[in-house]
Amino acid sequence: MWPYSERAEISRSVGTTARGAPCAGAGAATTSNAKQTPNRRIRRNDSDDLLRVYIGLGANLGDREGTIRTALARLEAHPDVAIVRVSALRETDPVGYEDQPRFLNGVAQVETPLAAGDLLALLLDVERDLGRTRHGPRLGPRTIDLDILLYGQAIVNEPTLRIPHPRMTERLFVLEPLAELDPDLVIPGQGPLRDFLTGLH
């Protein structure tokens, strides 16, 4: 289980550094009630190696932090997903559709041998289990939002999946937590993260 090593004000950090230590702070999720992904034929990535993947986290309905913690616990319960670190959670204004509550956003760094499509299916399962629906306005309110931002060095352009995540370089609520986890990160096919971050400040 990933620990929360810090808990500051909101931006109220939920930072982690390793797997296996107890959580600091109240409300930490556990895996005791975590659901496994329904049985399906699981594909591995081409090399069957562990890939470093960054997953965007967001919520603006209900217990936002609690739901994000539960989502992370559900991912950690999967035998092929290891959560390495989680950034601070930041309170952010909605983008694109402003008539809705503010979000909590962050990023998780995970390691997995899962193919990108199977990882996406897992994220969609977790979202569905936690009450995410896709009715209503585009970019509207949601109980949980889990997005593959980066998947190793892969560039994916498929009808249902694009990596790096579209518009991530335009959004501080994505770039800032990514920089917290890896300030020297290079976005495949686009350039150093720090250049995009500088351009938005």
C-alpha cells in the first residue's frame, strides 16, 4: 500500500514515496474492500517489462479526496499495478465548463506491464465502480476522473486512446503535479515538461 508521507494544506498534499509503509493522516484508503477488475484476457506490453506510467487524478463531486484515495486503492489491488508515488492534491478551478464545483487534481506514478488498452479498461472500470457517468455536459462534474497522461515513451493515436494525453501541456493542474514527481520529465514527441510549465507561468 502506498503511504502518504506528507499532508499539507490543500493544495493539501498527498505525497508518496514508496509502497508498503503506513499512511499518515486520516482517511487513508485500504485495499480490504477493493474490487478486482472483472476477468478478461489481459494483454502485456510488447516487451512484458514494467513501464512507468503517469495517471491524472481528478474529482469534484462528493468526498473528493476520499474518492481519489479509494480509486488509488482499487488500482493498487490489481496484481499488475504498483503505485510508486502520488503528487500533492491541488484545488483547481474547472476548465471548459465553469458552472460546477472546484476540483481536486493530482498525478500518480505507477509501474505496470499492462498494455495501454488494458490499463485504460481498468481505469474505466474503477471510474464506473465509483459512480462516474458520462451523461451531461462535456467537461462537466464527475465523481472521479482517471486519465493516462504518459505511458513510458509511447505515442498512441487511436480512436479511443491518445497518449500523451491531449492538451496536457496546456493545463497547470497536470503539469505542476507531474513536475513535482519528476521535474526532468520529457513528454514524448513534444519536449521537456519544464518548458511547457514555464510557458504557462
